[in-house]
Amino acid sequence: MKHLLYILLLIAPMVSTSHVSIAQTISPARAGILYQEGQQALSRNDFDTARNRITQLRQGNRTSNADSLELQLLQQELNDAQSKLALQAKPTRTNNVAIEQLRSQIDALQKENSTLQKQLRTYIQDLTTITSANSTALNEYRNQISLLSGQLSTLQSLYEQLQGDYSIQQIKLSTCISPAQIQKDTNQTATRIQELENALALQEKRVQNQTERVQAVVSTNDILRSHNKQLLEQNKQLVNKLTTLQSQIVGYQTDETQLRQSYSSQQAEIQKLIRDNQQLTSQLKQAQIDARNAADNYQTQITTLQNNINTAASIETQATAYLQELASLTGNPATYKGIIARVNELSLRPSVDLVRTVLDMFTSLPTTIKNQAQLNDPVKIMNIIDTTIAHKAVAELRAKVDQAHDSVTMRKGV
């Protein structure tokens, strides 16, 4: 049984290779603890724990090809046990059965190790794919961030520009005097006038009180003068005081006059502001009426000109038909094309030249054809002359319509 346990310890390194995982390097202190725990497990015949500690030591030692000192010691002990087993152990049927079982377990573990190796390769491939996708997405995010940064700078510049425009508009608005501001100033002026009137009334009351006091003093002075001459000096003093009070009264009266004049002047200004406001309101209403009337008149003119254009276009159509019929009398397609070309040129010349050109055109035709056309329908020939002139009229009417339309558009925009 002891030999079987040594065999188990001997194959433990082979079993540990089936547990493929990505582990971190363990510290020397941790390796020493694992080594001690492995020795204690061997002393207790706890082979599962011993195999687990050997596996942990192998997984923790990934930084170099050489095993750690603790792992080497355990491996040396296993090798010693293997040597002793080779000298002492005798092959038995039981041992052979155990060895076959262990071989079966080893094969199963090797298959599991192969499966885990495939899973590890698949995991590495997936990790590479994910890393590549993350790198691509990161580059896209960086490009988007750069683009958004540029847009943010543009928006900030536009915002600063709009702030400047808003400040300019605020300054413009602050310099305008609106009817509401005029009414506000009028109300403030009325308030100030009321304050002056109240001050004037108070001052008048004070003057009246002073006058009554003076009258009382005068009466008292007369009585005292008649009854007591010794109070004459006091009476003189009272007279002096009376003179001072009279001077104050004169000053108060002067202030009152000035206040009344100022009040009258302010009232006149208020009335002028009211009249100006009414006049401006009337002018504004009249301007609105004139603008609407002008728009209606221009619209009427446009309608009339459009009707004239339609009429001229109808005449032009008839003239073209007449010219085609006249050209067909020659029996020569080249002459027909020449007449049509001349008609197209007619719309670019003055009216007198149009008539002259048409007459020249008839003169250039053969005498028989010309006489035949005149004898057949002289009215048709006159229509040709009149409708040829219509080419120029159509162009002029169209120019007038465009000009009138532009004028109406500008007025409506204002």
C-alpha cells in the first residue's frame, strides 16, 4: 500500500499538467507554505492535498522554465521515493491492476488536457478578435471626438458672434425713443408738476400764516403803542422783524411766479409732445394705408400687364401662323426658314424698324406671290405687320411686369 502511495506521488506532476490555466506568479513565502503543507500531507498519507499543493506550485511558477526551490525539493523527494520503490517493490497482480487503472486515468487526463488546450487557443483567438475590434472602435471614437471638437469650436464662435450681434441690437434699442418711453416721460413730468403744485400750496399756506402773524403783531403793536410808550423800542424791533418777514414774502411770491411760469412752460411742452405723438400716430396710420394702397395698385398693374402679355402672346401666335402661311406661298423651304429667322430678329429691334423690316421682306418676295397675297387677303398682310410689332411689345410688357413685381416685393419687405 505504501508503494502505491509513492506511485501516486510519482505521477502527480503528470496529472498537474492537465490543469491548464493562466495564473500569476506566487511569492517565495507562499511557495514555502505550500511546500510545508505538501510535506505534512505526505506524512498524513493525504495524497490529494499533496497533489494539490504540487499543482499550485507548478501553476504559480510561470516566470521561468526552471522550477522553484520548493517544487524542486518535492520533486527530489518524489524521485527518492521512486528509487526506493524500484529497489524494494515487487510486481504483484494488485500493483499491475493499480498501474492499469492509473494509466487509464492518465489517458483520460491527457484527453482533458488536449480539450483544455483547444479551448485556450479558441479563447486566445477570440481575445485577439475582440482586441482588434476594440482598437477599431477606439479609432472611430477618437475621430468622432475630433469632429465634435471642431463642431464645438464652430458653435462657440457662432455663439460669440451672436452675443456681439445681440449687444449691438441692445444698444440700438436703448437709443430709440418709443411711444411708451414718451408716455413714461410725460407721466414723470406730470408727477414733477404735481410735486411743484404741492410745494407751492404748502408755501402759500406758510405765507398766509406769516401774514396772519404779521397782522397780529401790527395790531398788538398799535395797542401797545397807545397804551405803553415804554414798549416803543420793542415795537421798533417788531417792525424790523416785520420788514424781514415782508422781504421773505416778496421772495416767496417771486418763487411762486417762477414756479407758475415753469409749470406753464412744462404744460406747453407736454401739450407739444402729445400733439407730436398724435401726429406721428396719424402719419404711421396714413403710411400703412398708403403702403396697402400702393400694394393694391401695383397688384392691379401687374394683373393688367399680365392680361396685356396674354393678349400680345395671342397676337404673336396668330402672327406666327400668318407668317408660316405666307412663307408657304413661296413653295421654298429655305425661304420659309429665312422668314422665321427674320421674325425672331424682329423682337430685338425698335417698332419703326419692325415695320420697315416687314415691308422689306414683302418687297423681296416675287412680284406674283406678293400681288397674289395682297389680292387674296390684304387684311391678313396688315395683321402680319401689326403682329410683328407685337413681338417688341411683348418684351417691353414683360420687362414692366418684372419691374413692377420687384417694386411690390421691396415695399412689402419694408
